[in-house]
Amino acid sequence: MTELWQRLSQTKRMFIAFGTFMVLVTVMSILFQANFFTSARLKHLADFEIPTQLEKLALEIRLQLEPSIQTSRILANDTELHSRMANTDPDERKQLVESRLLNILEGFPARTLFLASHLPDDSRYYQLNLGIMQDRPLSRNNPDDAWYYTFISSGQTYELHLDTNEFSGADLLLFVNYRNELAAADSTPLLVGGVALEMRALTDLISNYRLGEHGFVSLITSDGTIQTSSDTSILKRIRATSAFEQLLANTERKVIELKHDGQDYMLSSIWVDSLKRWLVIEVPKAELTGPINKQMWAAQAIGLGLMLVALVLIFPVARSLTRPLRQVQTQLGRITQSLDLSRRVHINDQAELGDLASQVNQLLERLQQTVSEILRSSGHLNEAAVRLAETTGLGQIRGDQLQAGQTMAAAIEQMSSSVAEITSTMEELSASSTQIADHSQSVVDVANLTLDSSRRGADAMQELEQRMTGIHNDYAQSLQDILELGNQSKEISKVMDLINNVADQTKLIAFNAALEASSAGEAGKRFSVVAGEIRRLADSVTESTRSIEERIQAIQSSISRLVLTSEKAVNSVQSGMDVSVATAHELNELVEAATRTSNAAQQISLSTKQQKTASSQVVIALRDIANASSTNAQSVRSISDISEELLAMAQALNTLMQEFRSEQPGQGSPATPDA
């Protein structure tokens, strides 16, 4: 993987790095947005929408039951009727009660009215059902009268009771039982009266109510009896669980989340005091979060599209950023092909690549100077080889050969006369040369070790400089991203201000609506409730936006601190880069000095070895005086061969150096950069 990465161009590397970073940021943003909106939606449902729907349904039920309850209260507290019944014969009491019930029916049409009277000599039950008046004596042994004795012993002012009796037939009716405020000596109320309503209307209201497509409402008594529920309701299946008990003790109208048969549900309940029962709502959680999930998928699709557009735009940006590097590469390739050391690298970049081009130009200038020096030295070497050839007689071949031979013979005779005197001195010199050669080799080894260590240090410092440059660029990019994030958070703050203004205007409108509803009297009561709900909704929005603004301010504070920290880090990295550049320059100078030292040590070792060999040869020649002539002749031939080789090497070096095009230092021509 590392090898493949190193083969990629700088443009592709930058494209992959920027693209990967953008993909990660986009994915994290979408996930954060999905979690945030889902949590906010569920919180809104649990804290406001579901309780509000329950309160709305409970209000409708109260509005339907309130006339019946008030009628039952009037009938049960008719003390005058009880007095007249006490002073009337038993045969006339039925007519008296029937007259009173018919009178009530004129003001409140109902299917059934009933009255239970308690007199010292008689306790009877009267019922006017569909215009038919019937009565019977009350008895504890009659199952149809069990409700009466249960109610008077409960001490309640009124209750709602589902029941049937022999007078009303098999139809299930909702009896509103109301007791008289006065009681006999045995605590039995004087009268118990009320209205019997058809349960079907109330059941249809509750059964037909829907929150979404599969959100149902059920009616449960205080003892946990489920009286009305949907066929698909889960209440019957969770009746024995603790969640069902929580619903019957939910005085704060909290929403309970429950998982049943692999599906999540949201349940809540409200106690309807006028109905004396619990209203329980159950909604599948997936149905409530479905629209949110659709919005999240749409947001993800939009984010993916924007990310693809950004990736398309990143590649030209990355290519423009690497254009100076390609220009440097092209100009160096042309210089390498032409070997024209007078040309220079020119780019418009003033940053790191500009510094690199400047250093390359300095290197080219020094190479130009070095090649010029080598050219001059090769000329001197050629002249010395020619003089050496002339000295050995190679230059006199076409001239007087005899004169060259006599010159060499005279030199040999003079050398023979000095052999005896020099022999002892050369033996001592040979021993000294041997010791010097041994020590010079040790110096060469130490110089080579120093050179290797210096080169490794210089390479390590160059790598450190490159990595510090990369870190500096990463910090600068991170600082720019942080500043952009701060600007976006400020835009969000402006949106929150707009939402606050809308909420304030909504509360003002709700307040005006409440005033209009109060002035409308009874007809505006329902509108007053709606205005109150709108005002509470506006207050909830204001509190939510205030919480969001506090969090945004905390994020902006964190961004400010992060910007200061990033600026300090960038300055620290820049300082480290300056130090590393200075250290690299000093290490390069140390490498050059170590190179010169190693070359000098090798030259000294070579010279001492040559000196040792020469002195040994001289000693041997001095000891073997008899063979001096032949040895000297051989030496002359060897010198002639060496001079020929030296002359050829000097000419080859001169030819090789002529391949470099080098003008005078400071007169270099620029290399034409590519676009």
C-alpha cells in the first residue's frame, strides 16, 4: 500500500487526501443531523403532541358528558320532589315522578332518565325509557339493583356506570349516577338520579380517533378493565406487565416507550375526571419517525450530490496547486538532457517551491563553477603530460634521438655515483614510509566513518524538514476549516433570532385570539382553548431556540479557543521548520567538509604507499648496483608508458568536460517553464 501511494503523483495524492477528508466530514454531518432531528421530533411528540392530542380528545368527551352530568345533578338534588313524594300516597308517586322526568326531557332530550328514591316506608326505582315509565321496588337481592347499593356505599358524588336492566333491554347504556346532597339517618341519600346515554356514540368517538394511520385510543376503567379498544391494540397483551400499571398511574401525562413483538410503541394516558376513566393512546414509533427518515434520506442524497460536486472541483484545485512542482520538474529535465549548466529554474511561487528553485539554482551555479575549474585543471594536466612526454624523449622522436639518449645516460651515471651515499639514508626513509603508510590508512578509515555519519545526519534532517512542512500545511488547512465552521455557527444564530421573532408574534396573535374568544362568551370557549395551546406552543419554541442559542454560543467559544490554539501550533511548527532548515544547511556543510577530509586522507594514504613502494624500489636498486642500467632502462620505458597513458587520460577528460555547456558564472540563461 505504501509503495502504491509513493507511485502516485502529487496531484492524485492531494485529491485523495482532500476527498477522503470531505467524505468523512459529510458523513459525520449527515449522521449528526439525523440523530439530532430524530431526537428533537421524538421529544416534541413525547412532551407536546401526544399529550395535546389526549387533552383534545378528553375535552371533546367532557363537552359531550357535561350536559348529562349537570342534568343528573339537577334531578338528584330536587329536594322539593322528594318532599312531595313523602307527602303523597304510594299510588300517586309514580305519576309525580313521571311528570318531573317529562319536564326535564323538554329541556334536555335523552333516551333514558331514572330516579331512585329513599323514603321511610318505601325505596323505589323509576325509569323513563323511550317515553315509557316503569318502576320497581329496590332490593339488595335484585342483581339489577346492585349498582345502587354499591354507589351509595362508595361515598362518591357521582359516577359513570355501564350496565343493562330489565327496563332498558339488552342495549348497553352509560348511566350517570348522581346522589342528593341530603341523606337519611342511615346515610342513604334521599335521591339518586341521572341520565342514561347510549354508549355507542361515545365508543364511536373514541374508536374512530386516529393519530396517524395506526394510532389508537382505548378507554380503561380505574381498576384496569379495558372497555373500548381497537382489535389490533396491544393493551390486552401487556395488561399483566409493569408498563400497563404505569399507564394507570400516569398523573404527569408522560409518554412511555415500549417494545412488543419486535416493534416499538409510544403510549400515554390521561384521566378524564368527568368520565371516571383513563384514555390511553398507543402509536407505533416507526409511524412517527417515518417522515423523519424520509427527510434524512433526502438530506443524505443532497449531501452526496454536493460531495460529488466538491470532488469534481477538488481535482482542478489540486492540479493548480501542483503546477509549480511540475514546472520545476520539467525545467530540471531539460537541464539534465542538455547538460547546460548556465540555465536556471524560474517559477512564480514564493513559498516552499520557490525556496527549492532558489536552492537548485545555487546548486547549478556551484556546479558551473566546479566544471569550469575542472576544465582549467584538465588543460594544465594536458600541458604537464606533454612536458613529461618530452622529458622522456617522446617529444624528440622526430628530432635528435641521440641527444635524448645521452641526456638520460648522463643522468644514470650521476645517479650511480650517488647510490652509495644515498643507500643508508633510503633504508631509514623506507622504514619511516612503511610506518606513515600504516598510520595514513587508519586516518582514511576514520575519515570515511565520519563522512558516512554526516551523510546519514543530513538525510535525516532533510526528511525532518519535509515532515515539518507537511505538518505546517495541515495546521493551516485545519485553521481555515475552523474559521469557516465559526462563520456557519453565526449564520445559525441569525436563524434562531428569526425563529424567536416568529414565536413572539405567534404568542401575541394567540393572546389577541384569547381576548376575542373571551369576548365571544360560550361560543368562543373552544377557540380560547386552541389559542391557549398556540401560546404554549410558542413558549415551547422560544425555550427550544433559547437552548439551541446557548449551545451555539458554547460551540463558538470552543471554536475561538481552538483558533488560538491552532495559531500557536502553526507558529511553533514554523519555528521548528526554521530551525530544521538551519540545521540541514549546517549538516550539508559538514558533509562537504567531511568529503574533502576523506579525499585528502585517501590522497595522503595513496602518496605514502607510493612513497613506500618507491623507496623500496630505490633500496633494491641501490643494493643491486650491477643491474642498475637495465633497471633504469626499464624505468625509463615505464615512465614513457605512464606519460602516454596520462596524456590520453588528459585528452579524454578534456573531451568529456567539453560536453557541459558552461558560461561564465552569473550569466546563466533561464529554462523555459511549462504552463
